[in-house]
Amino acid sequence: MAIARLAAFNEGSLLRRTLLHVGTFVVGSVAFLGLVSFVLVSIARGILPQRGEPAEAKQDDSESAAPGKTPLSGKGGARPKRKGATAPTTPSDGTPSPDKDE
């Protein structure tokens, strides 16, 4: 019976056969992408914590974090400011700038 169904791919005009092959390819591609997406989302849901997770698990994570670093909150907390290059404290003519402490 499978041979009879495969024979349908060779019957009809060239346009009909081309459309049948393209349609089969599109349906197969959509089915494949749907299956792979479902599997990846299922794995991600199993790995990532749930939104309504108790605070105990979050406290354990914060205790294990390095001192001076805050753990990221689940809602996209504020990012720490970068300690990159700052403007020079002395003027370009070489004279030291007056300190406010002195």
C-alpha cells in the first residue's frame, strides 16, 4: 500500500507533482520545527526555576554569591555601574586640581 501512495508522487502534470513535493516539504519542515521547539521549551522549563518559587531557594543562591556582588533578581534588577575609565582629575596644563577635602 505504501508503494501505491508513493506512486502518486509520479502521477500528474509537472506542476502538480512540483506543488505536491513543495507542499510535502513545507508540512514536514513545520512538523519538525514544531517538535524541536516543543522539546527545547520543555527542557528549558525543567531547568529554569518557576516564577512563583519560594524565597528560600533565592536566599541560598545569594549566600553562595561572592561578597560585594548582588544576585540578579528575576525581574531584571538594576545593573551595577561600571567602574571604567573616568575623566582625569588634573587639568591638562599639569597643575593639580584643588581637592574639596583640603
